[in-house]
Amino acid sequence: MTMFNMIKKIGALLCLMSVCVFAQADDYRLNPSKVKGPDACGECHEDSVSAWKLSHHATSFKSMPRSEGAREIADKMGIKRIKSESDCLTCHFTASDSEGSAKPIAGISCESCHGAGVDWIDVHSDFGGKDVKAEDEDPAHKVKRYADSEAAGMIRPSNTYEVAENCFGCHTVPNENLVNTGGHVAGSNFELVRWTQGEVRHNIWYTEDNNEASVERRRMLYVVGKLLDLEYALRGVSKATVKAEYALSMAKRAKKATAFVKKISTLIDAAELAEVLGIVGTVKLKLNNEAALLEAADSISAVSSSFASNYDGSTFAGVDELLATPDKYKGDVFSK
Ligand code: HEC
Ligand code: HEC
Ligand code: HEC
Ligand code: HEC
């Protein structure tokens, strides 16, 4: 089960218990009542915010609703106010609770990738009391701090699978109507190394210079990214009901990702890859096949998530030939 689906289920449950503040809290990737907003993070993470502000994730907030392309899509969809429509909000904006309704406060922001912060923001930065510094933190406290933060919804960068899962939830554009009726682009040509190491890069908390990720880390990002692409393509195909642009491009995405996983399995030694290929081999990429496709995606999710925690990339030099070179990184890298 993915974090996203879990949150959606919890959202639905809360509604059943009649404490449903948002008519469709279910429709948002983040529960608006749990969102702090990027300014709150910026109180401590000033440089991360500076980097983010230059990225399309931040600028989309102002530029997307004003663009001609957006108007065209909205018109075809019969949408009047782009910013208040959950169909656009959920991927292009961060919404927070304002007197019982979801109000867009920023573009795609910190919490879109690190998890909605209300329940963990204070926990993750408390080293054991106001006067305790990081270097004086009790080791047992540190273990508990991280565990408590994650239990409260924080997605830590070290959890490669979960942090990257967010990217694919948006960038595969799993919305049939939006693509077929709205004419929205049917997913990004997304590769995790290329797309994390450019304008999105903000390695400026533990080190100063916003260096690119180490080669071991990039290998992990690369392979985990291909596994996620496959998983999310299957989730995408599972929503396909008519033979049109959406279904065709999702199926193509799934085939392409499968071919990549096959290739990677010949370059590095990891039993999980064969396991994933075995799962894909059992399922048909066809319309109206939701249950089987979701079951396959869930199984791949479990294998990929353990793959991400089982290795550190040091034995995966075999994929170096596939890693993007810095001139291919997407967007400009922030420097202080
Ligand atoms: C009061 C200051 C403060 C605020 C506000 C704050 N952080 Fe942090 N953050 C910290 C500190 C201190 C650390 C380092 C913790 C450590 O060394 O484990 C940290 C670490 C992190 C990390 C890396 C954790 C890891 O696993 O290595 C992430 C990601 C993060 N913060 C995200 C956020 C986000 C997103 C927000 C806003 C929702 C936020 N922080 C708000 C102080 C803060
Ligand atoms: C499922 C996620 C998702 C939803 C829902 C979504 N978008 Fe997008 N949209 C994306 C992604 C991802 C991109 C970036 C594609 C790329 O560059 O690879 C994008 C790009 C765009 C672009 C082109 C870039 C720009 O900012 O000009 C426009 C216009 C756009 N979306 C409009 C809309 C509108 C209008 C809606 C609501 C009707 C909407 N989108 C709903 C994910 C989504
Ligand atoms: C598009 C997704 C995304 C957004 C938006 C995002 N992050 Fe991150 N963040 C990541 C990923 C992925 C990593 C891990 C990068 C790596 O290790 O290669 C990370 C790493 C971090 C780290 C550790 C940095 C270090 O020096 O190692 C901190 C702190 C952090 N993010 C805070 C923030 C804050 C604060 C914001 C908002 C201003 C933010 N992030 C926005 C995805 C995101
Ligand atoms: C909440 C949805 C969402 C999440 C999560 C998300 N993105 Fe995006 N991303 C978008 C949308 C929408 C755009 C297009 C913004 C625009 O141009 O208006 C975009 C644009 C980008 C761009 C700029 C693309 C260009 O054409 O220049 C990069 C790079 C990017 N995303 C990387 C990432 C990475 C890496 C992650 C995960 C670590 C991620 N995104 C997570 C929705 C998302």
C-alpha cells in the first residue's frame, strides 16, 4: 500500500466518522488540515526555500493559472476557477485549511515531497529539549525522534522509495479525463537522476555547496526511479477505460519501464529485479483491468521499497553507463 493511498483511505474513514472537514479531502494528495506551508519550513530551512523558490514547482503557483495552455485545458474540462478546482489543485498547488475549505497557498512545496508537516514539524527538530544541540543529542533520543517523525508522516530523504514515490504520483499524470478530454500532457519524460539533480536539488542543509548526490546515491535514485515508473504506469493503466491517448501512453510507459528494468537486471546483481519482472509478466496491460493491475502494482511497491532499503548503491557500478551527465540535468542548479 502506498502512502498516498493510505492517506486517501484514512481521509475517507475520517469522513465516515463525520469529522469530515473537507467535502473532498479525499481529492487532495495532502490533507489540507495537516499542511503548514513552506514559510513555516523556511524559519529554519532558509536555503532550501531559496532554492525551491526558483524552481517550476514554486513558480507554477502564479504562472500556470495565467498560461494559455491552462485556460485551454480548463475550458475543455468545463473548469472556471483553476486554483479552486481539486482536479488541478492536487498536482499544481499546495492547499491548506482555511475555515473549513482548502485554500491554495503555494505551488508544489516542501510538504508535497516530505509529507504534510503539522504533526511532525516540532518533533523532527527537537534534540531533547530547548537547550539541547544536535551534537549533544542522546543516541536513543535520536532513534526515537526519527521514528516518531516518520510515524507522524514525515518522509525523510533517506527513504528513497517514499520520497521519490511522490514525484511519480504527479508526473505520470494518472487522470484519464484530464488527458483525454482536457488535452493535458500525458505524463513527463521523467527520470529520477536527471529530474532531481537540476533545479530541484537542495543538498544544502548537511553540507553547504548544494553538491550533486554521490554516485552511489545516483545509482540508487536511477534504479528506484525506474521501478517506481513501472509501478505508477501500472497504476495509471489500471484507471484506463477507453482506448484513447491516456490508455495508449500509459501502456507505452509501462512497456518502456519494463524494458529498462530488464536491462538493469543484466547490469547489476539484485534478486529483487527478477522478482519485479516476474510480477509484470503475470498481468495484462488492457482496459478495465483495475484489480489485477493494482495488485501487481502493490506487489511491485513492496519489492521496490525493500530494494531501496536493502542496498546503498556501492555494488551497482553496472548502471553508471545509464546515469545522466550533469549537462542533462533538468533546470538550473541553485547556488548560494
Ligand atoms: C524549528 C526549526 C525547523 C523547522 C521549522 C523545520 N525544520 Fe526541518 N530540520 C530542522 C533540524 C534541526 C533538522 C536536522 C535534524 C537532524 O539532524 O536529524 C531538520 C531536518 C530536516 C530534514 C532532513 C531530515 C533527515 O532525515 O535527515 C528534512 C527533510 C526537513 N527537515 C524538512 C522540513 C520541512 C519540510 C519543514 C516544514 C514543514 C521543516 N523541516 C521545518 C529544523 C527545522
Ligand atoms: C495528476 C497530476 C496533474 C493534474 C491533476 C494536473 N496537472 Fe497539469 N501538469 C502536471 C505535470 C506533472 C506537469 C508537468 C509536465 C512536464 O513538464 O513534464 C503539468 C503541466 C501542466 C501545464 C504546462 C506547464 C505550465 O505550467 O504551463 C499546464 C498548462 C497544466 N499542467 C495545466 C493543468 C490544469 C489546468 C489542470 C486542471 C484542469 C492540471 N494541469 C491538472 C500534473 C498535473
Ligand atoms: C520535489 C520534491 C521535493 C520538494 C518540493 C522539496 N524537497 Fe527536500 N528533498 C527532496 C529529496 C528527493 C531529497 C533527497 C535528495 C538526495 O538525498 O539526493 C530532499 C532533501 C531535503 C533535505 C536534506 C538536505 C541535505 O542537505 O541533505 C532537507 C533539509 C529538505 N529536503 C528540506 C526541504 C524543504 C524545507 C523544502 C521546501 C522549501 C523541500 N525540502 C522541498 C525532495 C523535495
Ligand atoms: C504534487 C505534484 C508533484 C510532485 C510531488 C512532484 N512534482 Fe515535479 N512538477 C509538478 C508539476 C505540476 C510541474 C509543472 C510545473 C509548471 O511548469 O507549471 C512540475 C515540474 C517539475 C520540474 C520542471 C520541469 C520542466 O519542464 O522544467 C522538475 C525538474 C520536477 N518537476 C521534478 C520533480 C521531482 C524530482 C519530484 C520528486 C522528488 C517531483 N517533481 C515531484 C508536480 C509535481
